[in-house]
Amino acid sequence: MAVHEIKTPRGRVYHGPSGSAILEWNTRFKDVWLDRFKSVQGFVDAEVLDRCEPFTPLKTGMLIMSGTLGTVVGSGTVRYIAPYSRYQYYMVNRKTPSQTGPLRGSFWFERMKQVYGRAILAEAKRRMRKGTP
């Protein structure tokens, strides 16, 4: 009798001695993958903060630092906590003295995502497959 087996990271299904199907769960699946998800989420959060910096309005640097202070890396949420950050983010196409540099201005996350989004996603996928921290 041919042995048929289906393997996945979560476990395997195979034919038992009596011809019945046996489902065997991988008990380490949750621990291994949860650690991987946490590690990759931390990478994505840190990368978003880093890549947003050249797009974020700059006068004193407090807005950029408020993103670092307001974000728990690995949580999946990047927050800029300066009281004026919402205003700075949504002020549409207005140049002010606080926006020094050609890339800096409103909607910095959306504009960063247009430039670096695919690269961040590709690296996150690679890290998930390889289990690289």
C-alpha cells in the first residue's frame, strides 16, 4: 500500500496502519510562528518609522521624535503623539516654514508607502519564510 502524507508547518495527515487517516498536530507551531510574527511586526514598525523620517515635516525634530516615543515597536501601530501631528499630517499641499526639504509635507506615511511599501512588504515576507529576526 502506498503511503500518502500531507505535511504543513501546522502538522501532518497520513494513512495509519488500518488505512484510516491520522491527523498529527505540530505542538510547536504556535510558539514558532508567533515568535516569527512578532519579530516581523517589529521589523515593519521600525522600518516605517525610519522610512517616514525624510517625508515628515521638520522644524525642530519633535514631530519625528513623537513618532518614536508614541510607537511601541512590534505593536503594529505607528503613532505620532505630538499635539499638532494630526494637523501636520492632513494639511493638504500647504508648504510652511516647518517643512524643510523637498520630500517633507502632509500625508508622509502615504507618500513613503508609495516609495518603499513594496520593499518593506517583500522583506517582511522573506523574514517570515526564513524565520529571520
